[in-house]
Amino acid sequence: MARAEVAAVKCDSYDPAQVQSAVDRAFRLLGGIERLVSGRCLLKPNLLSPSPAPRAITTHPAVVAAVGRSVTALGLDVYAGDSPGRGDSMRAAEVSGVAEACRQAGVQVVAFDEEVNVKHPSGLVCKEFTLAREVSEANAIVNIPKMKTHAFLAYTGAVKNLLGCIPGTRKANAHLRYPGSREFSLMLLDLLALLKPAVSVLDAIVAMDRNGPSQGRPRRFGAVLASTDAVALDTVALHLARVDPMLVPYLRAARELGVGQTRLQDIDVVGDPLETLAVDDFQMPDSVGAPSLLRFGTRIRKLVTAVPSIERSTCTGCGECVRSCPPQAVTVSAGKASIDYSSCIRCYCCHEMCPDGAVRLSRGRLARLTGLVLDAFDRR
């Protein structure tokens, strides 16, 4: 397998001029953006929900604008879009500031409303995807993820961000069809192989740690990373956070299958030295246990992984958890949500989509004990 190249550029703030300089430098380090894209170009940020930029839930508008200016300068037809987990795409773009950033960069924001089925005969677990039509019509995808932790998959970055190319409730259907972290990871790798993003630009200026991807802590990180290999990009980002990439199910699967580069010795990091960008106190979600847990089936995994629970004093009964729950295990009664644990598949969509932070994740005594045993086993 060919070596991968990841550009790593220090960037301490979202000052537009500083971000533009960092993005342009990252592209130059990769040989120039003009070498990577052509034709109709889709910018794919993370617009998880209608959330203001300082919460670090979405890709920061300054990064989207900088990438947009670099691509539009080539005279290409450029548009931006995403399918959020909560709310509609246009509102998410407006509230996050991405819509205004795109307008300033001369980029049209589009809604991922229309669907098209795309065959993928070489897929390992998924032979056909339902994509937003705007995704299928792009000649090049510029992937612009946000660096965040993730309750279900430990981390979300360049690879996981592509899930937003699947419109609306189709994403929830994917959790039902692929309930385990390994199956879900294989589906993500199939999606990566189908979409083949031309380049990914990771917003890690302010990342999110702890219980991401929406209830975590904005964590100043100070970097912009870019690569044509989404797997390698996520691998480098995790090394900067001093996190073992093998804690992430889709990177573990990628290593087993030889998809992308997951070993730092096989990645050429160009730009600023990694030691000048690394952080020491990046915290993973409460749901993350030992890598061995990833091999368990759904029933056993329920016994040893974190359990979502409703904090009734915080719950407003808005129903977002009901709408986001793939197996329909959540209901609202008397103005408060409750979870049917016999149906819960531990996908943590309720935690991800709750706008009030009322869904907590906690690992019971058995989960903690099992995690300690398996952690020791994994270190052997």
C-alpha cells in the first residue's frame, strides 16, 4: 500500500486571515488544491445540529469559508451541504454561521432533500447506498469535518463525517441495519470507498472531547489537518490527542482490511512538527472501553458498555430523542422521556441529538470491571 501524506498546520484562532493562511498552506503542502479537485465540487462540513459555532458541535464557519475561497478561486462550480442529525440542513447552516460564511465565499448552500440510490457492488457489507442527489452529482467532494469524540464510535472525524451524505432518517436506518460498532464501521468504510473524497480538511482549531459529538467540552487544539487519505488524517489527529487509534472501531477495521494508513510510520506528516501540536489532556467519552469490547455481539455488548439515562430535572420533553432513536426505544410521557432498555441498541443517538444535555452515559459496575480486565488483556 502506498504511503499516505497528511499536512499538519498550527492555527491558534478562528481569525479569518489566520485560518485562510493555514488552509492555503495545508493545500500547498499537499501539492496544491488545483491538483485535487475539478468540475462540480461539493464542500461537506459537519452540520450535526442547529448549533452556534462556539459550542464546537459543527465545523467552524471560518474553516468552511477558507476552503470555499480556495476552491472557488479555481473557477469551479462549488456548493456546500450536509444532512444534520437534528433539524433541517438549511437551519443548521444558518445557526452555525456556515451559511453566511458560504455566501461571503461565493458558495451556494444546498439542502440534502432529494434521494438517489447508488449501487456499490464491491461493498463489504453494503452493496447500495441512498445518497443525497447533490452528493451523487458532485465530481469532487471536499470533506470538512470537525474533530470530536463520539459516544458510539469513540471519535468522529474525516471518515465518520461522510455519513452526512446519507439524507434524513436514512442515517437512523443504518444504525438498525448495522447495530454493532464493527458492522457500522464496515459500512462507513464502504461509504468511504464509494464517495472517495478528493481531500479532507479537519477543523481541529477547537475540537470537542469528553462526551461528544454534541454534549462534550470545546477543547482548544490549535491545528488544521488535511489529506487525501481520510483514514490517515484521523489516525494523525488521534496521535496528536495522544489517543490510541485502535480505540476507534472504524480505524481498527481499516487496519485489518488494509484501507488507508493507520500506522504513523507509514504516514508522511508534512508541515509543523507533531510534537508542537500534540495535547496532553484530551479526554475520551465515558462510553469508551477496551478495544476487546468491539468484538462482542450486540447482546453481550449491552452488558459491558455505557447505558444512556434520562436526567429528568433537565429533560424538557421536546421529543428529539424519540425522533432520533432508530429502534424507537424512547418515549415521552408526562413531559419526560424514558428509555426501554430491552429495545435499546446502545447507539447513543438520543445522547447525540438531545438539545438540552438531558441524556447521560454511565458505565455500570459490570461494565467497569469488564473494561479493566479487557484493558489489561489488550495491553499484553
